[in-house]
Amino acid sequence: MEMNKYLIAALYVVAGCVATLPINVRGGNVSVRTDCYRLLVSSTEKVITVTGEKDRLVYTSSEGKNVDEIRFNELEVPRGGEYKVRLADGTLVYLNSATRMKYPVKFDEKERKVYLSGEAYFEVAKDPERPFFVEMEGVEVRVYGTSFNVNTHQEGNIQTVLVKGSIGVKVLSSGMESMIRPGQMAEFKQGNTKVDVKDVNVAVYTDWKDGIFRFENQRLEDILTVLSNWYDVDVFYQTASVKELHFSGYMERYKDVSVILEAITLSTGVTFSIQGKTIVVSK
């Protein structure tokens, strides 16, 4: 699969409406649902300026202006896509395939909070007066100016990996919060009252944003979930037991999927056949 060039559609805003702005990128359209009158820039109220750059949206907040009512945008990246957005506070977010993020056009004066489903890498702008929160299903991450990756793609499992800085990961049902250090992962399984913390190789969880697939003794089913999201294909297992096989490897993310599948075959003996948009797995 070749990487398509980014084709960013012109952004336009209209006062007093709700609109969906389609942005054409690799894998299809990135959808941005917006309360668009808060994106309006006029001579009397200059709240937020939004610009579309090569592969990202950039929100620029005017200084000294208050927003009486918080307005949210929802950005959805399809399977096979990737995108970046710079929020109004300067935080940069890398969004992986099959990811949805809801975020305010402008943060309030007490806190900064976004809502995520999928996978994203955050480079959070420091602001001691306003903590940054990422809320997912059952878990909330409190950030203190830092870089980290969060992933909800595995069903019933949420992984938070810290690259630098400091974060606390809280289970909402119990209120239990765990602090993690750089080089650690907090893993939450649905139904638990706390997260499990362990040391990890952060590159395995963050290299995707730099165009690399890096797998380290990972289950085949988890690897193929990653590939299905990126290449926009489905996976069918003729032999269920192969899901538990493990594989380690390092490959460029933009190569054709067949290159990666061949490497897995050489290592595990599993065979793959591509039928339309479905990868059939057997042994």
C-alpha cells in the first residue's frame, strides 16, 4: 500500500451552526464536527483562529479573551489514516488510525480536558495553573506537562505509556490513582479497580507516530489489530490458536502490507492470503 499525499480541503466557518468539515488524508476523510460559530473570527470577538496545514489543524487562541460557554469539536480519523491537531493551549496531538477525540475549541480557566477513543500521542504544553486531562472509557489521565501515548484499541484494555514528565492514571469507578514514571506503562483492564504498572520499551508504543511498526514479543492477534486499522482491512482466522503466537519485528509503516506479512510468516510459519479487503490467517 503506497502512502497517498495529503490533500487538505479548505476550511471554512459559518456563524451559528454545527458543521462537519471533511479533510482528505491518507485512508479517507478526517471528519471534524464543530460548533462553528465559535471558530468565527470577527472584528468584535476574536476568540479562536483555525488553520489547516499540511497534515494538521492548528487552533490559535487570542490572549485575554474569555469564552462564556465551552464549545467542543470532535475529530475522527478513519482506518488507514493519521492526523495531527495543535490545540488552543499549544498541546500537539498525534492521532492514529481509527481514533476519535472530542476537545474544546478553547479550554476554560481551571482545567484542560479532552476525550479519547483509539490511540494518540500527546505533547502537552506546560501550564501549572490548568492541569491537562485525557478521559477514556473508565480511566482518566492527569498530566503535568509531558509526552505520553494512550491506546484503547484492544477491547477491554487501555494502555498509557509515559515518555517524559509525570502523569497520574485514575480508575474512575474506584477513584484509585497511580503515578507512573518515564519508561513505564499503566494498563487498565475493564472491571478492575486499579491499573497495573510495569517498565516497558516506550519505542514499541510510540514509534508509530514516526512511521515505524515496532513489535516486541507481541501476540499475533494484537499485531494484526494494529495492521487492520492502518491498512483498513479485516482479519479472519481459520485457525484460532494462531492468535496466541508471538512475533518481534521492526518495519516501515508505509510499506505494502504483504512485506510485513511475509516477515511474520518466516518467523512463525503462519500463512496469510489476501481476499479483497480481508486477510485470512491459517497454519
